[in-house]
Amino acid sequence: MHEVSLVESLFDAIDDAIGAHPRDAARAVTVRIGELAGVEVFLFETAFVGVAPERGYPHARLTVENEPASWVCSLCGAAAPSTEPSACERCEGPLKLATGAGIVLTRVELEVR
């Protein structure tokens, strides 16, 4: 289950984001997971619940935002439909994935003490 390693990496990023604030002050964590990221959201959420206390984040709650995949033409820059297209409808140019392949930490909320 690679979701556990992804959650471990997420907590490394949270450590960097909160700096000198105490870990137990983290109350909410928001993550955007791309449709094509290869992540099982349920397993990611389950791993978060298990790993959070071990990493010193006993009160942190996870919110996952789903990011749909989108493509853009490498030649003309036109946006492509959200389904997996094979070529640009405007110029027949090659398409590249623009969004939907990553995992991004978007927010960490801390309790002010």
C-alpha cells in the first residue's frame, strides 16, 4: 500500500509548512489529489488516520479535494475535453496533461494558543 508512504511524505511537508509551531496545534489538513495520481483516496484517508498520531498530529483532520484531469495542446495551447483525448480538436497537435496527476498540500490550519 503505497498510500502510507505518500502520507508519510505529506507529514514531512506539513512539518516544513508549520515550522516552529507545535505539531499538536494542527487541526485541519487539506490535500488535492489528481484523478490520475494513482491514489486510492479511501486508503490514503485510512493511512492518514493511522499515521497522524504517530507523527505527533493527534488532532489533525484530513479533507481531500479531487482534481479532475485536464489536457492542453502543446502547439496552440487550447484546452482539451476532460476525457482522455488523443489530439487537439483545433489543430490536431499533441496534448499534454495539465492537471490531475499530482498530490498537493493546499492548506494546514493551526489552532492559535
